[in-house]
Amino acid sequence: MTRVLVVEDDPQLVRALKINLQARKFDVQEAGDGAMAIRLAADRKPDAIILDLGLPDMDGVEVIKSVRGWSHVPILVLSARHTSEEKIRALDAGADDYVTKPFSMDELLARLRAATRRREAPDAPAGVSEIATDEFTIDLAARKVVRGERRVRLTPTEWHLLELLIAKPGHLVSQRKLLLEVWGPTYSEHTNYLRVYMAQLRRKLEADPSHPRYLITEPGMGYRFEP
């Protein structure tokens, strides 16, 4: 049974989420503040976290940063904050997705299912365990990226995208294929998702994100990895 930690201080919303998640066979744990969320995330090891940013004791972004210090668990932000700056701040901290309130329960559940699917990584290219560039090294067996002497922390979504691209170096991977593989059929036309997450990857991996050397956009078609 998939374990989901719901971090939210609105009792009515927690109740609605709990009813809907349990009806779909999720095992639900709840936390009403950031400190409890961090403690439960460490002790119970959930398979996914649904996180409100407006918590009574700390900003939800601080929870994301704390959890990302030791875990790659998918984190879905659920927030009334609508600005691009808030979304980018949460994604930069390590969130995998961002859903604004009010929201459709069906959409939230679809995104949650997609996030948990992304934990299953595609196979590495045959015979390849490590890919090295002048800027970074990708260790496929350990599922980690090192840039210089520093390990680069990627969210599960970022890692999944990177794996799909490096599986076919030099080849175009279409927008539709990436969307279907990472987010599922519901999001096959949501190209804005790709723009956001590819920008995240470039900020973390490229020397000059505005003029990428390795993660190349083919406008209107897709992306390719140039080793």
C-alpha cells in the first residue's frame, strides 16, 4: 500500500484528502505543522508527500529543503500561492509538482499517481553505468549526479527526465514522449511542464543555463542530450 504523508493545517481539507486517498487504497499519515512533517517523513518513510506551504510554524519551502537533505521522496506542493515566483521557489527547493488551491481532487490524485510512478526509473543504456561530460558526471547505478566536487540533488521528476534523455544521446526525444513517460496521458499536451523542469535541470547542470551545451531544445519538437 502506497504511504502518503499529508502536511496541512486545515482540518477540513485534511479530512477531504484523507477520505479520497483512503478510498483509493492509499495509507494516509497527517501532520499539522512543519516540525511534525519532518519528523514523520524521517520516521515513517512515506512514498509521497502532499505539502501545504502556509504552515503555522514554518514555511513549507523549509520543509522541502529539510527533507531533500536526505530523501528523494516525491513532494507535491498544495498551496493558495499562485505567483510564478512562489512556484519557482518551491521547485528550486526540490518539490516535484505544484498544485494551486482551489483544485480538482481528480487532478491532484492523477498527479500523485504520476509522482509515485516516477519512482520506478527506466533502465540505463545497455552496458553504460556512468556518463561523464566536462561539467558533470552521471552515475546511473547510484542514481546520482556530481558537478565538480559537489553532488547535485535532483528531484525524482528531474532525474526521470534526465534518464530519458541520456538513454538516447544525440537523438531527439519528443515532447509528447517525455510528457507521457513522466506525467502520464493526462498531461500529454502540457508542454509548459517540460519548459519548467528543463529550466531546472539546466540551472543545476549547465555552466550557462541560457546557452545550454548538453540539454538542447529543438523548438516545437522536443529535447536531446548532447554528450
